[in-house]
Amino acid sequence: MSKIPSKAEILQWISDHPTQTAKRDIAKAFGIKGAQRIELKRVLKDLEGEGHLQKRGKTYRDKDKLPPITILQIIGPDKDGDLIAKPLEWAGDGPAPRVIVIERQADTALGAGDRILAKVHEVRGDDHDYDARLIRKIGSNAKKILGVYRTGSEGGRVVPIDKGSDKEWIVRAAEVHGAKDGELVEAELVGSRARMGLPMARIISRLGDPSGPRAVSLIAIHQHGIPDDFPDAVVAEADAQKPAGLKGRTDLRDVPLVTIDPHDARDHDDAVFAETDEDPKNKGGFVLWVAIADVAHYVTPGSELDREAWKRGNSSYFPDRVVPMLPDRLSGDLCSLHEGVPRACIAVKMRINAEGEKLSQEFVRGLMTSAASLTYQQVQAARDGAPDDQCAPLMETVITPLYGAYEALLKARKAREPLELDLPERKIVLGDDGRVSSVAFAERLDAMKLIEEFMVLANVAAAEELFHRQRPLLYRVHEEPSEVKMDSLREVAQASGFNLAKGQVLHTKHLNRLLSQAEGTEHDELINISTLRSMTQAYYFPQNFGHFGLALRSYAHFTSPIRRYADLVVHRALISAHGWGKDGLSKAEEERLEETAKHISETERRSMAAERDTTDRYLASFLSQRVGDEFTGRVSGIQKFGAFVKLDETGADGLIPVRTMGREFFHFDADEQTLMGSDTGLKIGIGARVTVRLSEAVPVTGGVQLELLEIDGASLPRGPRQHRGKPVKRKIGASKARAAAKRKTVQRKRK
């Protein structure tokens, strides 16, 4: 009679034979028969109870591994074009594994949200855990869509507002729910299809006139799923808050802190003050104060306000409105540092030397009163010798010392050399009717840079304070660019006649030298755009990997808790570290810091996408009256289907479809980022100067379509008109090999 296998032997068998995990398979493998099956069943049940196995039907499996046949949900392609999926069921202790779906030519097209039955195979890749092959598509989750409703004979249709989408959805008469022809609606996909094969939908929300100027940001808000209504319980909790008193706080009401913000600022959550350091050992140094609204006093862990703030992650800003992280009772009142009103704050007092180096820092939980609410324009005018009535009394005691400290900080900035990109920001200006009145370059005043430098220093101080006190926090992480991205940038630089050295540890100073080489040349904007695109995206994380772009070893977000949940976490960590109260970072929050970091990094990207889409729609609306006009611009992106051009006048991005470039075939080179005509040899690459004609601008989608007239000052060459050329024959083996070699980069392991 065979002996009952040990638990370790059973777990090893299941790991080695993932398709043979039924009790019958295990019994057969170990020669278990008769009454011994009862004992085997007990051992399997113990393993299940201990969390080592999970039972599915009649089979057992290692809960930290996917079964060989599993249900996955498609997330979408990543930056490398790989189709990423996640398991719908995951019982493991760690994060769900990363799965790449290997698509075959005959497979059904898959998109984000689709659910599939797949065969998975565990791999030991650098960046994923499983490969998956499609068995069959099993449908998708209910998905919300935004579009324009069009009435039909029996119900109607929803026409999409997404750029590049031509899909429509049928709505039965019973599912119209009062929607009118031409109205912007939110709809939900339903499982069946109409006779013509189009998907079915039901109207769940009516949003008004899609062409109305105020609908532009509303479309983006709904399209990206940004919560824009506060639940009643959250509003009630905010309304019940009372102003904080002096008890348990440092009295800072005599410190002449001032707020300096844009003229249209919706909140005032930071205040500053500077004075010369009287310590003879620090000649030419300054004492700086940065005070930040004490949001943590009002938004406590586990409260309704906290849950909603975590859900939103951050505020979202649009030209005509803001979707705040916190209700107006807090963001516009109790947590806004209004002039002459006592307000709770967390402040840091920093000493810097004449070279702008931080010598010390001291954090306090205080009560302050703003001496003045100033705008950037006011302060700049005062600095330039034209102070108004509000600034004149503050010149000697407040404004002049602030600029003195700023000039010292500029020395430290120059020494560390953060990345100095020169990409002018364009600002959309709306008229009283909500329509675009102009598109202008945003001002870059020294007063703005002054506040930025103060905030950067305060953020560094918060990160260093919590690190030295060994307290958990969320760092703002910006990792160095990948070797692949640097190789691409190096190729662009060499093609433009510049040099970016290889074989050295990359620092921002190396990139700044490249930017300096290009400054003032015809390649200036190209090199700036290419350098920006080579950067990784910043994110939040409980571990410190530094901030490459700012050239800082430690960086956290501390200065905007009204609009960023990350800053609220840092405030709570400071409260706990200094023992200032019971409203600090809770143990539960500490345990889920990684989850919070991932979530708020995603909500930040969601807001950025919504804000970008809104800008595109406003620009398309502005340009819609100028169809047929000619514009100059520069090629900013190349894809197989065409070339993207950034227009000089407005900064709008438009597409030149490849089908409009002539009758020849255009070969797309992904490595070189070029399109080349097979007959004429016309080569279109990033950075090329072009003249284009505006052929279409659609405000509802934000789509701008262009016609290419000239490239680099020359008219387009004309190829044979009798037929389209055939694809250029190229040896692509070397190109593929080079690309494959680039992808073999070592990724940092985070544990």
C-alpha cells in the first residue's frame, strides 16, 4: 500500500502538472487507492484551509499561479504595442500577474474591456509573467459610451464622439428614455446585436447640446469617468466642518506670509515668506517659510471625505471649470488661505545659504493669517518698479526678500542642472459666451518661477524629513529614460547634426547640452519635443527611486493637498512623525500605500488625458471657422496611417492622412519614424517644417485634418499618376534585430 504523500509533495505535483490537479489525478499519480482516498481528501482540505491551494470544481490549484485555462480581461496595448490582460479571478497574496496575449493572424480583434477564455503559459520574462493564447472571446463587460443621439423609425442610433471612431450603436425605442435628436447622451452597451450587426445600447443619461461651448469639458469628464458630483454624505460632512483653532498649534499669525497665484486661481493652498538670516555664520543666507493648508485636519482617515478624495485622486482642471478633489466648503473656504483670515496650516521653516543650499528645516503645525492675496502679475510689476497700492507697503519686508531668496535658489538650481526643456505652453482664453476667443502663449514670469522654486524646496524638505524619521510616505518618482529611448533620441540628434554621447551614466546635464546645441537653430523645437518624449512618466511610489528630471535624490508632493491626494498622505505622515494628533497616517493606510500610489498615479493620468482631450476640442472649435486656410507647422509624430503636425499659430495637433499624400505607396519605418514614398522618394520625418491646408476641424471629436502643401520649403514632388506605387522592398531583418536588442533592457525589480 502506498503512503499518503506529504503536503510538499502534493504542492510540487500540482506545480509541475497544472492540467492534472483533480483529486483523481493526484491519487493516480501517487498510487492512492481505496480508503486512503479519504486521508488524501483530508490533506487536500488542509492545504486549502491553509491558503496553499484553491479549489475550483473538482480540481485544486496553487493559488499563486494561474490555471492553464483561465478567463482574462483585456487592458489594452502597452507602449511597446503588446496586448496586456489581467486575470478576472486572482486569489494570490501578491499583485495579479502581468499577462501578454500573443495574437495570431486568424484571431478575433481584441480591445480594452474584452473578456476572453485563454490558454496561459508561465514565462520568466523581464516584464511579464504569462503568455496567453486566445481560445475564444466570451463577451465584454458593460461599457459606457458617449455620443450624439440620432432619431430613427424605431428608436435611434448613438453616433460616437471619439476621434477616429466610425462605430455606431442601435437604441431600441424602449431604451431611448426621452433622448432627443442631436442631444449628447451617455449610453451603456447591452449584450445583443441588431439585425444589421451593429451593437445595441441603452440611453442612461442626457447631457444636452454637444455643440454648446460648455459641453466641451463635460464630454471629457464623462468620457474619462471622472466623478463630478459629490455624494450627499460627503457634502454633509464637509458642511459640518468648523474652522480650526489655535489649540495644539504654533501661532504664525504674525509672520507676514502671502499667497501668490494666477489671477484666476480657484484656491489658495500655499503661502510664502522670506527674510535675511541674522546668523553671522550664514552671511548672505535666508530664512524661508512655506505654509500649506492643513487639509488633514478636516479630511481624516476613513471619513466620507477621505474615501471620496481617494477615489478622485486629484482635481481636474479645464479652461471653463474645475472638478475638485474636495467639496467647495473645504477647497474654496476652510482650506483656502484667504487674506486676513486665520487658517490652519502645516508649515516648514528652512534656512539656505548664499548659494541656495538648504542648511536646515523645521516643520510645525500652525495657525496663520495671510498678509495679502497677490497675483503673479502684481508681484512681477512690483519687482519691475511699478508696485500697486497693495504691493507698495510689502516691498521692503516681503517682496524684495522673496526675490533675494529666489536668486540664491537659482544658484543651487544651476549647480544641480535639472532638465531645462523649452516648450512654450499655449493657453486657451474663453470669452463670456464660453467660446474660444484666443489661443496665446502662457506667460512665464519670474514671479511664477519664484513660487515653483520655493515649492520644490519644500517638497524636498518633506521627503527628507520623513526619510530621516523613518516614516512611510509616497515619493514622487521620475526614473531615468530607458536605453531604448536614449538610442532613439541619439539617432534624432545625430540626424540633426548634434551629438549626445554614449557609454556614460546619463545625467540631466548631458541632455541640457544637447538642448543648448539646438537652441536657436531650425531643429530647436524638434530636439525639445524628442527629449520630452524620451522621458519616462512620473508616478507615486512608497520607495524612493529619485527624480531624474529635477535632478533630486528625494522628492515628495507636499504643497497641494487641496488638489492632490498624494500631498494629503505626506501631510498625515508628517503629523504621525511629529505626534501632532490622531489624524495622522493610520496603520491601515500604511499597509495599502502601494495600492494608493498605483491608484492616484492612474487618476492623475486620467485627468491629464481628459484635460488634453478638452484642449483638442476647444482648438478644433476655434479652427472650425478657418477651414481652407493655410498654416505652417512642424511634423510632431509619424504613424503608419499618416503624419501629425503641430501648428505654429495655435499649437493644435492635426493629422495628414497618408491616403491624401498622393497616389504612391508610403512605407512606414517605425525605427526611424519616417514615411517614404515608393515612387518619388519623398521622406517625411519628425521635425520637418511643413505648410498645410486645414481641410477639416470637428469640435465634437477634437479631430483636425490637414492637407500637405509643402515640406521643408519645397512643393511636393509628383510621382506617376497611373497607379499607386508598390511598397518599398527593404531588408528588415537587421532593423528587427536592432529593435529586439533594444528591448532587452534590464528593468528595476521592485519588491
